[in-house]
Amino acid sequence: MNLKTRTRVLVLLVAVLLLGGVGTGAVLYAADRSAERDQAQPGGPAVHPGEVGLGKGGQLLFRNMAWGPHRDEITTVPADRPDGPRTASGVQCLRFHAASGTGICLQAVHGALEDTYRTVILDDHLHELRTFPAAGIPTRSRVSPSGHLAAWTVFVSGDSYAGTNFSTRTSIVDVRDWNLRENLEDFTVIKDGAPYQAHDINIWGVTFADDNTFYATVASAGQTHLVRGDLNARTLTALHDNVECPSLSPDGTRIAYKKRIPGASADSPWRLYVLDLETGVETATAEQRNIDDQALWTDAHTLLYALPGDYGADLWTVPADGTGSARRVTTAAVAPALLG
């Protein structure tokens, strides 16, 4: 072997060793970060294992985002003390909602090469009743006020609503007989009084009025529309433009939603609004930051929603009538459900 060849071999060997060292370092760093997430952070919320159920009112449940052994578990706190000590259920969910003794939990199933996802319907003790495969990354979930219907939305492609390069699938199941409407895109969309057909329809963000009527977002041709859904008739009727992730008020008269604001950044285009369904009047809330969540009504006057926080997300409230100011109520939490 001549000198030139030996030099090339030496350079190659050094490069391989350096790359190996970088790869090993990256793996060790990732493992260290993972181990760190298993340790409770100083000053973080107190989280303890215990019995969690859906049969008792006056509870606020949510996915716990605080670092520690109960991260990603559904936890409960008294509704009037949302920043109090948390009781952890042991059930991990990416998205969660519950009403009248029925829960919905969207979970990741970690595989050797890639993750898959599933929808789990839970009873009032958070025990599994039925599971369904989910076609993509979980993003929204809701249970009807009666507890009879559960809806979920996943990203089939893409992972954000901010752009246009995404596809969703939204499903609704009746937990009384397990009748599954697997894809709401099979429903007839009615726009301007006539059936509307397009190849680019996406549907997400179901909110229930009762066991037949619901509201959701339909997107097509670069526009979003609030639609009223009829399960029995299998129709989606457009009511109002520029509405995403609707949430129906307890009295059924208003919709809280995120609205795209002209001139806002493409990465943070939404603000939190409330729509009067009878008059069509829109009211901007006092929350002026970008909202990428499906807000929850805690009563007839107050909205609860997630914003990015130090450990993933925090929960905030704001009055629904445009008055007051936004207020953080608990840290390291997302996907809330209010019982009672």
C-alpha cells in the first residue's frame, strides 16, 4: 500500500470514528432527555397515582404534561382548584374528552420502526370498552353531552392546520350499538342550498348539540366553513365562513372557534372568537395570541383552551363576551374535559 492510499484509508477511518462518536453522543443525549422527562421538575405540580373516574361531577380532567412518571396520563383536579394536586389515572392519551360517563382516548402505539395510533372508548372507570384503529396523528376529540356519541379527528397526512398541505379524517361512533361513521367525507355537503362536491374536502373539529345534531369545520378550495351535521340524514350544511374547531356553548346558541385573521403570520393565523348562531354576529375575545385548539366552555360565560407552555402546554381561560383578559389556570396540561 503506497503512502497516498494509506493516507486515504487513515482519513476514512478517522471520519468513521468521528461519525460514530457523534451518533453515540446523540443517542446518549436523547436517552438522557428521555430520562429527564421521567423525573418531576422542581416547582412543578404535585401528581400522585390514584383512582380516577368519570362518574363524579365537579372534576376537571386533562392530559398531564408535567415531567415525571405520570407524564401523558389523564389526571384529575377539582374544577374549582385547577392548579391543585393532580390524581393520575395510569391511562395515557394524546387527546382526551369525556361526558356523562363516557371517555374517548386517542393513543399512540409505539412500534420498532414507527408509531401507529388508535381510538379507545372508555367507561366511567376509564376501562376500555372498544378500540378502533386511527388512520393518523390524533388532533381533536369530543363526546356528546349524553355520552352516547364520540368523535375524533386525525391527520392522515401533514401535522398542522396552518398550511394547506394536510388531509384529515373524522369519525363518529355510537357507543350504544357501535355504529361507526368512519369518514364524515362520505356525508353530503350542502353549500348555498345545493349539494357541493370537490376532491379536496377536509372535515375536523366535531362539537355535539345532541345525539343527532353536531357542528364541525369543512375546508375546501382554500376556505373553511362552519357546518351543521345531521347524523341520520348524513348531511353537512354550511352556515358561516372562516370557522375552525367549533365548540358549542352549553345553551346551544353560540360557537367558540378559531378564526383566521387577514395579515397574520402564516404560522400563527388564528384568534379566538365567538359566533352567535342566530344573528351571525362575531365577537373577538380578549385573548390576542394565536390559538390552535378547540376551546371548551366551562360555563355559559367562560372558555378554556391550551397555549404553548414550558412543558408542552398550559390551560388558560377568557370570558366569551369579549370583556376581561386571559388568565392562566394551570400549567403543563392539555385536552381538558369538565365533568358536571
